[in-house]
Amino acid sequence: MAGSLFKHVTVIGLGKVGSLVATLLQRSGFEVVTFDQSPSAIAGITHHRGFVSDHKKMHQLLSQTQAVVSCLPYHLNLEIAKNAYELGIHYFDLTEDVETTRQIRTMARDSKGVMAPQCGLAPGFIAIVGAHLTHGFESIRSIELRVGALPQNPKGMIGYAFNWSPEGVVNEYLNDCEVIREGKNTFIPAMQDVENIVIQGVQLEAFSTSGGLGTMCETYLNQVSELNYKTLRYPGHFKTMVCFFHELRLKKTAG
């Protein structure tokens, strides 16, 4: 059931994840309105078409809601967050971008509403699972989180299904990764520390990517010696991405 803090929610961005978020919120009893540049096929939900660059329309839309969930690519989230802050409504997003999150957390210090970035799978759910698994231990040496939303039947050279924003995936591959290493909070380059993992007979590879830990490094500093996050992919994905970003020198262009 919908919580007592708010009832009316606006979901912005109706890709695969945004459409699912809107549908699940509606089924949970919330009054949902959606916004996207494309038409919506979600039955029973009021939909508005437009562009987030239309600041007047965006501000007017958000002035009529109690909470907003941004399912947009990371570089569009900050403008939505600023509107939510000015209007005093609750704000949630799925971003993995560290700088965007930093700015939103700064706004949250004196916001009238909840400002909660990084509510996706990773960062987000994986941090909840990781923290839960630490309960019951008197001491913890390391927390190592591995996540990959992978297709069961991979196709193509990279073997990946872009259920999320492709821009967000690339962003994770380019920016430095916050970790705890030998008890110290530090940053390491993305796409490092490759390892092989076998899960139920399936061969996978994992490597460092940015943003997956959310704020866990703050939480577990002085509590663990090692804390890190890596993305899981099918074998060959890593080498293809290294070729793309480094050997073809497209990292600067992509960033």
C-alpha cells in the first residue's frame, strides 16, 4: 500500500525501467502521472508529452505532485532535482553518477522534501543487500559486491542488454571508483582488477565500475579493510570495451 507521506507521484522518463517503475507504483496504490517525449502505452496512467528542456512546463508539472522519480539518463537528473528542491517535493532517481549525487546530497541538507538519489539496482538495492548480510557478525574483514543484469541468451560482441540508459553504462566505465582498500577510503580507475567468476557453471568476468557502492564507503569506513564493487559481464565484454575506449582513444570523446 502507498505510504502516508505522499500519494501522488510523477515518473519522468519512460524507457524500460521508467515504465516498470510507473506500473509498479500504480499497482501499489499510488496516483501516478508520467512524462516523456514519446507516447505512453501504460493503461490507466495520465501521461504528458514533452521535453525536460522545457523548464516552464517541467516546473508546472512538478508543482502539481508530491514526489518525482527521475528515470532519465544521469546528465538530465540535476535539473529535475533542482525543481524538486525549489518546490519542496520528494525526489528519487536511479543515477550512478557520483558528481550528480554529490550535488543532490548538498541540496538535501536543507530540503523540505526527501532527496534520495541512487535508488536503482547498483547503486541502491545492492547496498541494502550488502548491508543486511553484515548483520550478525562481530567483525567484518571485507565486503565485495558483484552485480550484472545480464541477458540469459547473450547476443552480439558485448553480450549485454541495455535495459538501462546506455549513457549511464558508459559513464560507469569512465569515472573513478570509490573503494575502501587496506582500511583507507580511496579512488581507483574504472575497468581495473579484472577477475573471473563462475556462477552455477556460467563463466563470467567482473571489473571495477563507478558509482555502484553509493555511500557505503562512508558507512563502513573504519569498519572493514576492503570494500569494493564490480560489474559482471560475459567473457569478452571487457576486452571489447578496452579496445573501444582506450585503443581507439574514444574515452575522451565519450566523456
